[in-house]
Amino acid sequence: MSVINVTEKDFQREVLESDVPVLVDFWAPWCGPCRMLGPILDEVAQERSDIKVCKVNVDEETSLASRYQVVSIPTVLAVKDGQVLSRSVGVRPKRELLSMI
């Protein structure tokens, strides 16, 4: 599966109502660490069909960033059954991201 770009319009369906755990990456195109984390999340999305990976551009989706109290990027949330299980700020190795779920 590939990484899914989500907006306010489809966040409920893609993330909160997902039948599999979701890693949600809050990022921005100008953010260097975000660009470093991108390939790691792409790898997770390609390797694991039991996890969904979504990206939220904080410049375009300020209300989502505010709702989830994202003050620093990249911020990754692990969401399962509509609930945030854990949160990570900054670039993390793949094994740490997977351990969030």
C-alpha cells in the first residue's frame, strides 16, 4: 500500500474509522526532518499491509494540526480504533515507528 495524503475532508474515514492501525505523519514540504522521515514511512507503507500510513500537510490542514496539538514537525501519531495510542516528534527509525502501534 502507498502513503495516503489526507485532508480534513477524509481524515475521519481514512484514519479514525480505519480497520487497521494508522501512522499519521504531520509534515510540511519545507521541513528538512520531514523530508528525511518520508522515505522511512514510504518503506513502512510498502512493507506492511496491516498498517496504513497517512500524511497531513500542516500548512494546508491547520485545523487538523491544531486539533491534534501538533506544535513541532514531523509529528507522527499512532491511531487505532479512532484513538491516539502514541505520539512521536522528530525523525525516528522504522523500528521505533512500528513499535508505536
